Amino acid sequence: MAQKCQQCNGRSVRYDRSLGGRAVCAVCGAPMTDGSQTRRRRQVSLSSLVSRRWTHPPSARTVIAWLMPAGLVGMYLFLMANPRAVSHWLAPYSPSSRGAWWIKTPADIELLIGQAQKNDSQPLEQSVHAVTRELIARLQAKGVRLLVSEKVMDHAGGEWDPGLAEIRIRPSTVSMGSRVLSEALAHEAAHVAQSCRAGGLGRNSEPMGIPVNAAEVFKHQLDSPLYKGPPSSKAIELEAFSVGANPPWAVKLVDHFCKG
């Protein structure tokens, strides 16, 4: 193929002695090139680039650059599938935790029982304390936090917060003695089981369909301002009061409905 100047497209050639006899354009003096040689050089350059990419592994910086967005997408998908995860991780920093006593070790459990025992009017059988220990340990194993906190709704001795997977017991409830503490824990544990019955710890309570005591037995509690609303809305509380009257039952219900 005839040589052609890449700048002026001229085909007149002269040979420059100063360049070792190299062919240059007679019009503009630019070096003359053969199109086929240029294409061949481009093909060789491209093939060498491809082979270099396959023979040399990517750098650590490149790997990190790809992993970071992939990790962020994975985290986003996880949080979308587990909406309670964020609130559960942040639970220790929630307002209810400020100034509260988090019962999380066996020593905490024994100290809590000891605080309640100080206010017992008479010695109680050890089975009451054994049920309290077992119930707290079982709730902790299911992912429930137990706090002694003043952050409890008005007129209530305790509260189950499904949004934080958290039971809060008012300090004044502990000061009423071991039996009251055991019954309050069993009552709130029944609400935990009701949430599990509804689909998980983060769900609102749903009746379990268990046998209950006569509503007349808990008429005073059910008619309090704390449980305003039609009788049909009090079913979950009647179940919880019935379980509170029989604390060992709470352990079995938590085990039955909360499988995780």
C-alpha cells in the first residue's frame, strides 16, 4: 500500500538524511506511515493489553473499590429484610436505657431477686425465686432485654416494648416483694409470647388462645384507665393476667411460641 501523510494526505515522498534516510512528506515534512503497519501495531498493542490484564491479578485497591459498594448493597438488603435490626442494635442507647438497670448477667439476676427479698413480709418458698431465675434466663436466650427502669407507662408496674424487644419493670414493682416481681415478669413474658404468636418479637401482641381465668377475677385491673377500650381489646390483657397468676406457665409459653 502506498505511503500517505497522516497530516496533509500528501503522497509525495522524500528521504531525509538527517533522519537516517527516513521517508517524510515532501509537502509538510511529517514522517510517512503505512496504514497496514499502523493497524498491525494497534492490534499488537490491544492484544498485549488484554494478555496483561489476564496475567496480572487486580490490585487490592481495585478489589476494595468493588467490595465496598457490594457490601453497602448487602447491608441495605439485610436491613430491608430485618426492619427491627437497627432499633435492636441501638436499644442500649435508647431513652428507656438512661438511668436504667440492665439485667444481663447471673449476678444481676441474683441482685434483683435480693432487692425484692428485702421487702418480703415473710420468707417465701425457693420455687418462687427459681421460676424468676428461669424466666429471666429464658427471655434473655430469646433475645429479650430486661430493664429496671422508670420509663414505664403511667399506672403500669411493667411494660413490654416489642419495638426494642425490651421488658421494663418499674423499681417500685421490685420493692413490692418477690412474689409481685415474679408475677409482673410472668405478665410481661406472656406479652412476649403473644408477639411471637403474631410472628416475632417485633410484632404487636396477639391473643394466644390459651385458657384463662374468669374476667371477674381481674375486674379491678381490666377496668383501670390503663386498659381503656371495648371488651374485645382486653383479650390480650386477660391472658397476661392469667399467666401472671401462675408464673411457671410463662416459661412454657415463651418456649412454645418463641422458637428462635
